[in-house]
Amino acid sequence: MKKILIVDDQPDVKKLLEIILQAEDRVMFCAGSGEEAIAIARAEKPSVILLDVMMPGGMDGYQAARILKSDPRTSDCAIVVMTAKVQEQDRQAAFDAGADDYIGKPFDMRDLQKKVDSFLS
């Protein structure tokens, strides 16, 4: 089974992504914060993490990505940053934090699915 972790503080976004990305050979996990994402990623070892940048609490998506990529238990997880912050410096910040890919919000669902599929193949 291929595992996907969706990290977003917006319940509607998480549910939509679950519906769009669901397939017979996939298991979906959801987190609403960076801290929760790290805990789930360490326990479940997802193939792909869809990570929002702007989340409430003490840890944003950039910080979570840095921790995930520096931890041997989760460093192999592909991270796709999803954010409404679409300036070039935001893209660069995502890649500097360890993201493997980046998609701006609002995003085209077909583009997102292609990105996820490329990491799962």
C-alpha cells in the first residue's frame, strides 16, 4: 500500500484531497499541524507528504519540512509543499526547507495528482 499524508489546517482542503487522491492501492492520513504531521510521518512512513505552509500554532510547514528531511526515519518521504504564498522567494524557501516539489494554492487538481503520482511510481 502506498501511503499519503495530507497536512493542512483547513478540514475542507484535507477532505477534498483525500477524495481526489484516493485509490485502491493508497492509504491516506491527515494532520492539522506540523507537530502532528511529524508524529504521523514517523509512525507511518508515508511515500508522499502534502504539506501546507501556513498553519496555526508554533510550527509552520517550512519548519516541519526541515525536521522531516533531517530525521533518518522520514528523510526519504517526498514532500510537496502546498501554499497560497506563490512568490519566487516562497518557492525558494520551500526548496531550501527540503521540499521535493511545490504547488501554489489554489491548485489544479490534475496537476496535483500528476505530482503525487510521479512520487508514487
